[in-house]
Amino acid sequence: NIIITPYGVIVNTFWCFFVKVNIHLPQIWFTIALGATVAILLITVINRWWKISAHLTALGGLFGGICSIAFTYSILPTILIICTLSISLLLMYARLYLDEHTPLQVVCGYILGLLSTFTPKLII
């Protein structure tokens, strides 16, 4: 069992600060980074009581980030979306095939990642 430690949250928090202060990227990139940090924090808390898929949270976060950027810049990266969804489905199948997670744990992980990186775009 892999247990995500608070170390990841600390590192991502400093990374968000670095992106915001030193690199001066557009606001959307900071928003995605902050959403990823929130996702790691939530996985850390949720995994204390229930095993949620961190692999699918990462891919859901990637897909949410792609959607945020597409929404911000009014583009439709069709190939990128298809590839990301295909890889996500393959990983979902792999996690279920290896009997590492239940279907609910896999889907909840994906939704957690998606919402943590896409919802801040809708709010800001």
C-alpha cells in the first residue's frame, strides 16, 4: 500500500508559491497548480479511512487542467482530450484488473482530480 504523506502537500505548496511569485505564468497555470495541491491534500486525508486511487486522481487532474486551459483560451484540443481519456480508461481497467481498487474508488479518484483542477477555473 502506498500512503501519500503530507510531504507532497508541502512540496506542492512551495511549488505553487514559486510559480506565482517567480515565474509569473498566467493565472490559469497557478490555478491548476493550486488545484493539484488541493487534490494531494484531499487524497492524504481520504486515504486515512478509504482507499482512493491516486493514479486516477492524477489523470483526472490532468484532464481537468486541459479542460481549464481549453476553456480559458477558447480552444478545442481534440487529439489531446482523446489521448488523455484513452489513457485514463486503460489505467482504470489496469487498477481494477490488478484488484487494487473497487470501481467506486477508481471513479471517485478520477472525479476528485477533475474537480480539483477544473472547478477553480469556474470560480475565478
